[in-house]
Amino acid sequence: MKTKLKNPAQVNVQTIRVPKVHSMVRGNLVADFKRQDKLGLTNRVVNEEYGYKKAKQPKLEFISILDMDKILQPLETQRETSSKWAVDRQKARNGIDLVAFGVLSVALDPNDGNYHVWDGCGRMAIAELNGYNEPLPCMVYDMTKEEAAFYFAYNQSEGRRKLSNEAIFVNAFVGRDKATMNMAVILEQLGCYVTVNDSEFGIVNPGAREKGYPKILVRALQEGYELSGHDVSICRQARDIIVNLWELTENDQIVTELYWAITVLFTKIPETRSGKVHIALKEFLRGIAGMYTQAQSAKEWKGKELKGVSGNIGVAKQLAHALATNFRGSKFGNTATFRKIVDLDRIIPKDTVAD
């Protein structure tokens, strides 16, 4: 029996009106807004008394660390601050930088009347060591120190997005940070790009993407350069092998562990960079690339002891050791000459505890 469809005009369709969001929001806005609505979260406010023109609205106050009436003290549950860290932060900015300092989050506990700093104790230490006695900007909340401790923990674990290395790198580049600008030169020589979003402003070295070159993670870039002994030619050669054998395009990304393994191998055993041993190594990798993606290829050469290890520079030598071991055991590297050249002790000596 066929079901008779209702006249479309008679169907009550509820239109979902998604709120306007800023340009950096990504995702399925309709689906996510529906989920939010279904959970009863739309227009729902928690702790409304802390909001606009409410009883406990936080106040911006400027309080000196020498003020005897409003004594700023760190929350007892806060992290300890290294004095070296505080001096190093000043060294980075040639003194106390009040823009970088931002605002201290302070709880004025009604139970004891004290001003407990619950976010910004490290920055307060910078001011104290610096001798800066002028009033510091503080956002003062009318809450107990127990409530403050809860929100500090929440913000650190869930409430705030953790910035990716890529977000930090791109913004530092735009801000013309010297160290980042220097690394951007290496990035250009490497023939890769770093991106944080799809806009024209969210990329470092856009020329690489325009040429169809792949992207790379900041950790792979920076620590790969360190692993090579600051030799860009080694980094570029490792990059070229991966790009060519796996036929990477601008939409692809160099897999960190494979890149590091090849970089360390080239660094520790320079003979693998040229001649017959280099040709044999490329054929070994070509065979793997023909069967697996970069990420999947790890199953072929990493070994069980490195299973699950990814993006950890502390095991970069072990990654190179595993790659060399598999090369030596393959039909391409299993010759007396190649096995002598690709001496595993040159990567990790037997009498050395691997770091």
C-alpha cells in the first residue's frame, strides 16, 4: 500500500537559523547547532551573576605588588615558578613586556578577604623579579579560592583550545619573530610550507604550495633541522626522496617519523646519500612506497618495539636504526659491502643507552 504524501504546503518545517559566527569557525554549523539545541544549550548561561551588569561582575583593577591593602598572593594550589624561567622571559623581550604580560586573574575570596592570583602567578613572578612596582592589571572575581582552583584546572584541561605548533609558528612569522623568520628561510630551502588555516594569511611559504609542494609539521621541520646537524642539504634530500617516491602534492603532508628516520640515517651514515648504497636504499623505499602510504609504511620498517611511537624526537635514532635494519635485511641492502657501510653502531652504538 502506497503512502499518500502530504501537500508540501501542509508540512510544518522548522527552519534552523544558525547564529552568525566569525570567519575562523569551521565545521558543519547546521548539524552542530542542532546538537547544541537538542542538548538544551542554546541561550543557556551558567554563572549569570558574573555577567554584564550582574552582582558578581568581575572588575578590572590595577594593583601593585607593593600594595599593602590589596596583597596579591598566589593560589596555594598553583604551580611553582622557576626564577630562571622568569628571567628568560625578560631576556626574550628585553625586560618586562606589558603587552605580553596581559591580565592576572584574581579571586577576591569573601571568606578571607584575600586576593588570590589563580592564573598568572608566573607573570607576577616576572614583575617581582624585575622590580616593577607599578600597578598590574588584574581581573578580580568575587569567588572563593576553591572556585578559582576549579576554573584554573578546567581552563587548562578543557576550557581553552591548545594551540598547535603551526598556529604559533604562523603567528610568530607574521609578527616577524627573528628565530621564526630564520626557520622560514630553512622552510623555503626545504621546499615545503606550514599552514594553520586555508586563508592566504594562514600559511608560511605560500610559494611552495603554488608549486604543488607538500606541507610539513613544525616539529618535523625544526627538529629535523636539529637532527641533521643544521645541514639543510640533508633535510632537502630526505624530503626529495619522500616527495618523489610517494608522489606527494600540495594536499599531502610529509610524515614526521619517516622524514626523521631518513634524515638521521643520512646524517649518521653519509655514504647512504650517494653512490650504489644510495641507489639501493631508494629502491628499497620505492618498493615500500608502491605498497603503502607514508603512514602505513611504518608497519613495514618500524618494528614491534616502536609500535605506537609517533612524532617523538627522543626516538628519532631508534627510527633510523629500525629503517636501516630493514634495509640491511632486504634484497636491496643484504650484501657484504652494504651491510658494512650501513653499520648500525654508527646510529646507536651497542654500548650506549638509546635516548
